[in-house]
Amino acid sequence: MQQWEIDKTSVEQAGQSLFDFSVERQDVKTLAAHLPEESRCNTTAVEYELQLLKVVATGWSISFFMEGNPWREQLAEIFWKLIHAFSADLSETTGLMTGHDIDYFQTLKDRLDMYVAALQDKPEMSEPAAVIGPEFARLCGNTDDVFTVMTGSRMFILTVARVKDYLGSLVID
């Protein structure tokens, strides 16, 4: 793994890279496409919630893996500002197409709060994905479907691992 020193410009680049990763949809589409036929899930809802989970897990990972790091706040701020701008554009476009006001950023904040609350409600669970998967399935309206639970857990695990690896490649003074 290559490491590089980070400065203000590099923190901005890191924030942009994490933003780009969080909104990239290929893994979302892949996970949704690989749901088995016996799953009773609404694939549109699953795909929508997967994208939300990916963004939330990326932001959560920044805070979690950079605990105690002086660049943590700046990187998190850059990431969430980019997400906010993206959300505003998406909300406006979606609102024009549907005729309904949508606040995508508020939806992301609500999901973050829900996932954090679920983790706090089950402190005995040592593996966060074991909490996130069922919460994800609940948000998809498919609480009892093991395939939906596993898909949410998989997205969380993959996202957290990629962010952890990326952050580990940075040398932050």
C-alpha cells in the first residue's frame, strides 16, 4: 500500500476521492442484481437504500477510523459539504421530475441517525454489520428476508473496508 504525506490540498483531494467513491453506483447495482429470485424484496427499494447506506458508511468510517487524528474534522467536513451539494442538486432534479419536494441530504442524515441509534441500542454486538444488516432490511420493508439483511451487511462491510484501506494509505502528520 502506497503512502503519501497529507497537507491541506491533499485533505481536499482525499475528501473528493471519498465523495466520488460514496456516490459511485457500480457496487450498488451489482449487489442489487445478485439478489436471489427467492428474495421477496423490492429491488428498487434495495438499490435506493444501498446507495444511502454506502454514503452513510463512508462518512461514518471517516469519523471512526480517524478518531484522535487532527485532520479528522477537516476531512469529514469536506466530505459532507460535497455530499450536501450533491444532495441539493439531486433533490432539485428529482423534485422537478416528480413534482414533489425531496430533501436527499435530510434523508441521509435520518439514515445516519437510524444506523447510529441501532448500533447504540445493541452495544453487546461486537460486529457492526450484524446490526446494520437487519436495520437495512427494515428500512427496505423486508425485515424477515435474510437476503436483504445479507445485502445490507455486505454493503456496509465492503464500504467500511474500502474506506479503511484508503485512509490507511494516507500518511497524516
